[in-house]
Amino acid sequence: MLKRVLIVGSGGREHALAWACARDRDDVEVIVAPGNGGTARIAENVVLSATDAASVARLARARDVDLVIIGPDAAAAAGVGDACLAAGVTVFGPTAAAARIESSKSYAKALMDESGIATARWVTGGSEDRVALERFIADVGGACVVKADGLALGKGAVVCASAEEAHTALDACLLGARYGDAGDRVVVEERLQGLEVSVLGLSDGRSVRVLPPARDHKRAFDGDRGPNTGGMGAVAPPPDIDHGFAEHVARTVLQPCIDALRARGTAFVGCLYAGLMLTPEGTRVLEFNARFGDPEAQVMLPLLAEPALDLFTMAARGELEAGRVAVQERSAVGVVAAAAGYPGDVRTGDEIVGLERLDPDVLCFHAGTRSGAGGEFYTAGGRVLCVVALGQGLDDARRCAYDNIGRVSFTGMHFRSDIGATGAPSRSDPLGVTA
């Protein structure tokens, strides 16, 4: 019997995972390492680095943990899953080798090509390949996306409209070390046009159980303007996407990826995330992630109509059945409140007020927060909170989310006012868009 769960990470995604586990089983002890101010209210925080694989494994053994759930990409890439498995602990999350589907964009693109998964035309290289990279940029008329090959906290992609912009992005990665070692190599791919959607599936290494689709809002400002961020809000499900489309993506995108990773000897256990673009030519995969999205997890998990902890456990034990996760027939909207300066240099240490004024049925997932001695909360990162509301439709959920986030404040707080209000297409048959 499951008695103790360890969630690795400190963001809003990890607060949502801890909330889902605690909601589903009140007899299960939840530990979060290192956690944040919000997780401290519903679980036990243990201060250690999420990327210190050996320390996470020692903690899991010392506390007799039954299941480790890996939250962030960096923890998976650092081998937290490998260390825990070697210590005899059951893990929901990929090994470092399986997590290469996210930690190396060139690896992921090559796997897509080999597996027949539709994606944009692309090329990869480092400083020594500058001529080939620039030739590709010229071939696509400068309309491209320059991506750091490694992990860059969701901010390593620059969308370019001209060759000049693309060359500047190359310089920032290859010469300016904007993303550190993650940008020593880049992937340059043709720029696609269309609407984005995320489809995530749980896997035990063989089967896929698809979750409700979601749409993230990456840009910092209203109207999808400004720099890319880790995500300023999300909706689930998007009004133009139905569960039939998600199941279609599970069959044609997620399952082929899972099969290819297993064939390579790197079976993927955990949550596989497909970022998709719905183009006039069909569905194209923009990227794979090896974990729950953030803030997608915050709007997906509250919609589940079956226990999330049971699903994670079955996946970790190799007992997952393929199909669709049961969900409520409702809509969820999450709006992120960010700190002053985000996504650049952020200010921290500002007191957060008004949380007690939120409606009882509205969720507030903490990300960059810390607790004060008197129970108050202070900002401690770029994305501070995600206020999530559920409704019978998208408009209901959206009104409730914005009504409630307006009751919260801290110095420098900013958020987008158009989450869930932009990009709704007229397409009536999303299944007409094939992968």
C-alpha cells in the first residue's frame, strides 16, 4: 500500500502535483523537495536541490518513500530517476537517457524524422557549422526559429521574421552564451504558422494514457507580444480542440515516440508532452517535453475525474492501460501573476496580500514564493502564483479566474489580461488536421 510520496521540484507544477496527490489520498504522506511556500501548507518541504540526484535518492530511501514523482526537466536530465531506481525506489519520471527527448532538441528532431512524426524542416550545429546554419536561414527567407539545443527554462527559442534577426539570435547563443552550455549548439527550424496546442500523455514505457489537451500562453504581454516566458497562463481544454483530437495525437505522435524510445533501450516512464502547431498543411510537432508542462499541469490536474496518484503509480509500475484519462466536462483557466522584471531580472521579497480573499473553489498554485514566520508569503521568483478557476465553459472559468486574481497583489505584480480570450479559430473539425 502506498504510504509516502516524494515530489521533486519547487514550482507551480509541483504544487499542483502535491495538491492532486493530497486530494486523492488523505492517508498518503506527501513530501516535496525543495517545494515552495504553497507546498509547505499541504505537504512537508525538505530543502535540497532538485538536481542533486544522489541526495534525492538518499532522502527517498531514508524516508521509506514508495513513489518519487519528478517535476522539472532539469531534475530528469540530472539523473534523479536513475539514482532513485538504482536505490530501489519506484519512480514516475524518465531516466536521463529517456529525458533526452527534451534535453536535446537535435536528438528529438532526429527521432521524429526517423519515426515518421511530422515536424518542421530543421538543421543543427555549433559555431563551427555557422555557414550551414546561415545557408538554411537563407533557404527559408529568414522565417525561422532559433533554439538552444539544451535546456533553457522554456526561454531558449527565438522566433525570427528576418535573416538579420536570425543571425542576431545565433550570435546570442553561439557567441554570447545567452543560455550557457545549453546554447553551445542550436537547432534552426522553419517557422510554422498556425495555432498551438499541447497534448500530454502518461506512459509506463509501452502504453499511453492521454490527458485533456491544453493551450499555454508563452509571451509576456497581451496579444502574444513581448519575450517568451515559462508560461503566463493556460486553458484546458482549448475551445477548438476536443478529446478525439487528443486521442488522435496519442496514436500518431505520442505512441510512436514511446515506441521509438523503447526500441532504443531508453523506455520512457512519466509524462510525455507534445507541443503542436496546427498548420494549413497538418499537425506538426514543435517539441517534446519529458514532464508535465507548467502552467499546463495547473489546469489539467483539477479536471481529472480519476485519482492522479493512482495513474502515476500504475505508470511507474508498468501497469498502465492505454486510452483516455477520465475528466470532468468542465473548462479550466489559469492566470499567472509574475514578479516585477519577469522574464528578465526579477525583484523578490515583496509581500503577497489578498490570498485569503479568494473564493473557496478557486485554486491558487504557488511557484516563486516563500513563507514568512507569521504565515505570510513573499515573492521568491519570476512566476509567483497561478490562479485557476473551473467553469461550465471557458467564459465562466475565465471570468472567475480574473475576478479572483484581481483580489491578490504585491509590488510589481503583472499578469496578462487575455488568457483564454485570443486565438480561438473557426475550424469546426479539428480531426481534419492530421499528423
